[in-house]
Amino acid sequence: MGSTFKLLPDVQNAMLDKAAESGLEPALAKKLAFKAYLADDAVAALALPIRKAGFKIPYHDFQGAQTQFWRFRFLERTNEGFAALTDKKDVRYLQPKKSVNEIYIPPIINWEKVIADPTIPIVITEGELKAACACAQGVPTLGLGGVWCFRSAANHLALLPQFSQVTWTQRMVYICYDSDAASNHMIIQAENALARELLGLGAIPLSTRLPSLCHPRTTGLADYPCAE
């Protein structure tokens, strides 16, 4: 089946709705440079192998400039037809083919000041929108595309190169994954691996557990500023 979106403004509105779910107002979505695409346009411009609408999340460096890396967030289901019947996992994100992961650094706060001052704690979470939401609340937060995305096994990188730009010695680092981190052994394994790498850099990593706000859905960092 094709895309359910026929007009770009509808995709843009869905993108803003998704951002709002993470506490991001339209002005922030604009500052983060999110860009909506109809299905055909996404395939043509970004060489995506899946013809569905969504939006591009560009990544930035610590100086606030866009890098060449991005991730594409689909706004509609991708496992239709036979794939859905076989319980094939729905693809929610894609990134450039053969690209190396990067840290998501929301260009909302003064990161140059943060990374140079080890007395300022840093939070590391899973997901770009969650990291952006926390930064908008004044909490310096780095995002990972997935719990293992602090490294690149294919490129034999135990830590992504951007980690070397941060002064870690004696810095408090809160690893704050979703609420299912308390019971999912795969997430715990990734969390421990990241903590070991941060310890090796001289940081003081702490695992942060989020209680679930709405069972059975997992709770993420962005749910708390939005919770009533």
C-alpha cells in the first residue's frame, strides 16, 4: 500500500503533532530544522528504500552547525500486508546507508560551555526528541539513536568520535533510558557498556530509572515535563 499522506501540509502537521508529544513547540521544531517529506519526495531526496511519509531530523555538532548525518522518522506504518501478518517489526527510523552513528546534540543550549565545564552534569538518553525536550527545559542532554548507538561495531568504534570532544573527568553523567530499562536485560547490557566507557574517560556515570507513567507503554524522559 502507498502513503496515506497526499499533501505536504498534512505531513508537516503530523510532524508538529509528533514533536508536541515530546513537549516540543513548533518554534523549537523549526530551530531543530525538522523537515517534512511526502513519501515520493523522501525516496527521491534521501534515497530511502521505504516509500512512506515522515520527517528528517538533522544532526548538529557542539558548535550548532549541521553535520552530514540525519535520521528519518516515519509518520505511518511501514510493515503492511504480508509483513504485518508475519509480525515483522515496524521500521520507525532510517539513516543514510553505510553511515556512522553520531550523537544527537540539540542546538538549543550552549554546548561549547557545557562540554568544557565538567562541573555541569550531562544526561544521555535514547531518542532525539527526548534529548531536545530535556534541553528545552534547561537540562543538558545528549541523544542516542538507540541504546547501543554510542558506538559503531561495524567501524570498530567503542565510542563515537564526538565523545572525545567532551571534558569528562569527574563529570556526573546520568544515563536515562526509557522505563523498561529496569526489566529489559538487553537495555541493561547496553547501559552498563556505556557506563564502562564513560568510567574509562574519567566520568562518574549513574543509571537513572524512570517509573512508568502509563502502562503498558514505556515512559521516556520527555514524558515528565509534559506530565500533569
